[in-house]
Amino acid sequence: MRCPNCNGRDIGKIGVQQYYCWTCFIEMAVVDDELKVHQVEADGSLSSLDDLFSQEERKIQW
């Protein structure tokens, strides 16, 4: 899997179908073979970044 933001492969698994990019520090969740991309805020909350990526960019590429 590659990060849709930085195209990096330094992805860690943090939960069931949940991943974290250690290069650009975004969190991703797999839902129906599509990534839901979030930025982790200072208070620990998540902000969606899905609107920054096309559906094709968020498609899982195993």
C-alpha cells in the first residue's frame, strides 16, 4: 500500500483496517476497498482529508 498524500510506503498498522503514514503523519482507514484519509489534530481529533483526493487516488492498490 502507498500513501495517497506522499506516495510513501512507510505505513504502519494501528488498528483493524486502520493505518498511519510515518512520512506525512496522516491516518487512513480502509472502507470498501477505499481509503478514508484523516489528519490528526493537536487535540487528538481527526479532520477528514477525503475532499483533497479523488476517488481514484483513494482506491486501494495492494
